[in-house]
Amino acid sequence: MKKRQLGPCVTFFPQPATLVATQDGEGRTNLMMASWVGIVSKTPPTLAVSLHHQRKTYANIVAGKVFSVNIVPARLVVAGDACGLVSGHVADKSELTSLVTVAGAATGAPLVDDSPLSVECRYVQEIVLGDYRLVLAEIIEIHACDAAFDEQGKIDARAFDPLVYLGGIREYWSLGSKSADAYSAGLAMAKKP
Ligand SMILES: Cc1cc2nc3c(=O)[nH]c(=O)nc-3n(C[C@H](O)[C@H](O)[C@H](O)COP(=O)(O)O)c2cc1C
């Protein structure tokens, strides 16, 4: 395959679109769009999110220690994007977007009620990366919408309808259809004869 070298930039790499929900010392909720997010360990269950040190979200996490990360479904793209355009230092984004939050049962961190998948997290440590702080957090609880489960308890990803963010070209995309089962599709090739 013929390729172009783009240099050490962040262009195009597909990332999830999430809302990080936090609370400040006065109990005010803040919502921030974040795409530099991922689950990075199963044991212990750990999530990483990279935050610019000037974000209100970063200050809230350092002070309050608990937060949630919420998948943004395609239907919430406008509200989600607004939370990436405006800082909680200057505006109340719950008011701006009408997104409702509820207290997480395990940590009390705010969860975005209309998100199909919310992850309650507790701050563990951070790594300084220039202007950014890679926050590592323990996953305390995950809340998945009922509509995603069939009678056998099997998950249908269509209920999550997660946005994918393509940095650099600054576009949100939706998932297409299922391609294959993981840890399974490759068996035909991975199996020794
Ligand atoms: C699609 C998208 C993804 C973003 N991802 C991140 C991110 O991962 N880390 C970060 O620090 N800022 C990210 N931002 C920028 C913040 O969302 C933005 O600066 C926001 O206003 C900060 O809000 P706060 O000050 O209330 O925390 C992203 C913005 C957009 C639109």
C-alpha cells in the first residue's frame, strides 16, 4: 500500500467521543468533550484520559478525585461538541446544553443521564506530558443502558451508537455495521495446522 508520511501529528487516528463529567468545590457540574480517552488495563480496571492542564475538568478531577466518562451517542453530537467548544471556566455547560446529570451510585460523580454508557472513575495518578496530564483512574462502576441488552443479557452495540472522532480532519463519524467477532475471526488463520 502506498502511504504518505504526515509527521508526528495527531491527524486522523480514530478515537472515542466522550463527555467527562466532574464537579467543582461548590458542587457545580462541568461537562467536557474528550477524545484522548481509553481503557488501558483490565487488572486493575483502569481508564486513562489526557487533559490540558488549564481545563476546568482537570482542576475538578485533581480537587475532587472522582469523575465519570460518558460515551456520546450520535444523537447527542451537537451538545457533545458544544462541551468541547466552551470551557466551564466561562459558562455552565449543563445549562447551555440541557444535558442532565445524576449522581453515580458508587462514587457520587455526576453521570450524563442521556449517555448509554457511563464509567465511574477514581483518580489514581497522573503523568506529565508537556501541556497535558495523562490521568490514570480506577474504574469503579460501569452503567450501561437497559436497551442495549436482549433477553439473554447479550449486548447489541447499536443501542450505544457511539461517535468516533477523527482528529486532524475534525470530523465525527458513526459506527457502520458489525464486521466480525473479536478473538474469533482470526482463529482460522491463527490456528496451527
Ligand atoms: C472532539 C473534541 C475532542 C477533545 N478532546 C480533548 C481531550 O482529549 N483532552 C483535552 O484536554 N481537551 C480536549 N478537547 C478540548 C476540550 O473539550 C475543550 O477545551 C473544553 O472547552 C474544555 O472544557 P473545560 O475547561 O470545561 O474542562 C476536545 C475537544 C473536542 C471538540
